[in-house]
Amino acid sequence: MGVKFAREYEEIVEELTDALLEVQGSYEFLDMTDEDWEALAESERRECIRTLADDVFYGLGTEPDLELGNGKVAYDARKHWIQVADGDKVTRIIRLI
């Protein structure tokens, strides 16, 4: 299936990175403990989550709903967006076109 998009991929992934940084425990998807995460510098955390954002983007092409830490990422092909939630609260809508 794949995620269909018309915006620049890098822009989408940067927005997704920002959104995933706000999701409590998103780093757990990378098999990191709280202690591992806390030991990283801010730039290292961003790089880890940037890598995760790439994986999530491509993963949404086969599985439209992914759970990450306390949150969820969902791809809506009809609306051409990715929705990021932390718990029950939607924190970001990332437009793909």
C-alpha cells in the first residue's frame, strides 16, 4: 500500500520527529530504558527519534496504526494525514499533501 504524499519527505519526517518527541515513552520502541534515554544529549535524542520517524513512516504503509510508548500514530489515507496521539490526546496532525 505505502503512504502517499506530495510534500517534501524531509519536511514530513521533521514534523513527525517533533511529534514523536512529545509522546511519552516513544523511545521504548527503540528498546531503550528510561536511564538510557536520560543519559543521551538532546541532539542524540532527536537523532534517535528521527530514525524512529523514518521507520514509522514506512511502517504506516503496511500497518496504518502503530503504538509507540504511551501514544499512537495513525495514517489516514482518505484525509492524507498522519495523526499522532499521546495517550488519548491528539498532539499533532501531519498533512501529507
